[in-house]
Amino acid sequence: MALSPVIIFEPGKHDYLIPEFAFIHEDCVETDYTLATFHPPFHHKDPSTPDERVLKYWQNNAAKAADEQKVIFMQMVGEKLAGYVALGSQACETGPFRGSVEKLLVSPRYRRMGIAKRLMAKLEEVAQSRGTTLLVR
């Protein structure tokens, strides 16, 4: 299956994907015991909505993307979100060359397709173009 290019999350245009960010986050924690901000179990009011804590976390990330504090890179497979990674910017005057790599997560359903590698390559390309020459996690 050919993958589409990695795209950048655009607030407003891609807000409908925020629950999918949360579901992938939950899947990675539950499936792989990934240490990624939250501990299971996750609580769902119904199966179509993510845990409120995780959903709020991703709504906050979308707000940071809108404020240009964060760039979120997404890999789609067809119409489905398959994985993502975020580039956080440093909030200090002395470190504009530093950026943080945050939440590189790929849905267990789409593993072994090179998605993480593609996401990181795009993140590095964009970071370099912005003068972000040091990436930390």
C-alpha cells in the first residue's frame, strides 16, 4: 500500500481528527505499555469517545499548534490517521535553535510500514528549514 505524504495538522481544517489522536495514544499505552503521559485503564463514556483526559490533552496540543508553539505531523492511510509526531518549540530566548520531539506514536494497526521513519524525516526537514538544529526528547 502506497502511503500519502506526511502532512502538518492544520487547526480548524483537521480538528475532526483530534479524537483519533487520543484513540491512537490510548491504543499505544494499552497495547505496548508505552510510557506516554497516561496510565491505563482509560474510561470511556461510550466506545465512540476517547477518555476525557486524553482528549483534553490533544485538544490542548491542537491549541498549541494554532498558537505556533507546536507543529504536529500526521501520516494518513486513506482517510484514517495512522500515526503522528509533534515538534515543540522552546519557550526561551536563548534556545531558538532547540526543538523537542514529542509523542511519536503509530497505531498498532499500521505498524511495520515505515510510518515512524517517514514522520521523523518530515519533522527533521521542517525543523532544519526553521533553523531548529538541535532536537531533544
